[in-house]
Amino acid sequence: GAGVSQSPRYKVAKRGQDVALRCDPISGHVSLFWYQQALGQGPEFLTYFQNEAQLDKSGLPSDRFFAERPEGSVSTLKIQRTQQEDSAVYLCASSTPDIYGYTFGSGTRLTVV
Amino acid sequence: GENVEQHPSTLSVQEGDSAVIKCTYSDSASNYFPWYKQELGKRPQLIIDIRSNVGEKKDQRIAVTLNKTAKHFSLHITETQPEDSAVYFCAAGPGGGYNKLIFGAGTRLAVHP
């Protein structure tokens, strides 16, 4: 595709509910990154993939957070038993080794009530 | 791991003045330093970047300088315009499209007509 696509754009979840956030990277981009951006803060690294391999998941805040990219293209970030502190914008970005810099998606704004 | 600090957190200037935003980083392995602009409710967009083999890079009204010895880099915007109003983020990382970036907390720039 022409850009990084994320869905849904907005998600309201009741506390304790599970959610799944989708990222469709730019076609051919082998690297995919997930970031969490709280209101008024910079993006915080969560995890990244090179193709289907998850190379770094050191930023995932707890074992309630899980990410996958089974075929090396679309990725899903799953949050189980959501809590209010999970409320944030979740940004996905993609890149490829022969270029520098990311292309970000528009993000998914998650609100846990 | 890498830690990036960004100052100031807010910056207010008159149209036509210059604006300078400064960042410091901790990991000497970092060699790629991009700057992103984020308008309200939108995705971060790459505006300029610099690699550690150069000390300065300029693109029209924006420039970035890098001091690897002191581990700091700066964004300079000259002849500011109201449309420059946004949040600016610096980032640092080991470079390439397959490595994670660590972001600063952001600077909210307001340009007043």
C-alpha cells in the first residue's frame, strides 16, 4: 500500500476486555515497529519485527501485551485484560534496511473505561 | 539502553524568529538521529535526519547539528511561520531501517503571528 495503515482508528474498551490492534505496513517493508504514545509524551518503544521474527520485545509493559506478525506482513498487537493505564495512542511504523527513518501509521487511540 | 532527553518542553516564538530544540543521548552506539514533526491528532512525520558521519545538515529553513563527543544534537528552524507550530520529537538509535529508535519527550512549538 501507499502508507502504513492501522485499524481501528479509535477503540473504547471496558476495563478487563481484550483488544486487538492491526497494522498493515508499506508493501515490501521488512521491519515493523510498535510504539505507545501517552497524551503529551513521546512515542515509547514496545516491540519490533524483522519479517516474521520478533527481534526485541523489551518495551512491552507486561505479559498482558502480545504482538505477532506471522507471515511477515500484517501485525497485530493484542492487549489482554485492559486497564486504564493502557489508554494511549498505539503507533505502528515500518521501514526497510536500505533506508533510514520510519513511516508511521495514523495510530489507534485506545481508551479504557 | 539508550536514553534521550529533549529541551525545552515548550517553546513560544514570534513569526520570523528562530527556534532551537536540543537533545542529548546516552548510548555511544547510536549513530542515527532523526527529527519528527507531529501536528495535533496526526502521525509523526520525518522532517530531517542526520547520521554520525556528518556534523550538520540543512534543508531550506531547517537544520540539524550533531556533536558526537558531547552526545547532543539540535534542531534549528529559521524564519518560523505559524504552520511550523507542532510538537517536535528527536530520536536516536543505532541506525538503519531495522533498528529501534528511542524518542525524546517532545517540544511543543508555538509560532505567533
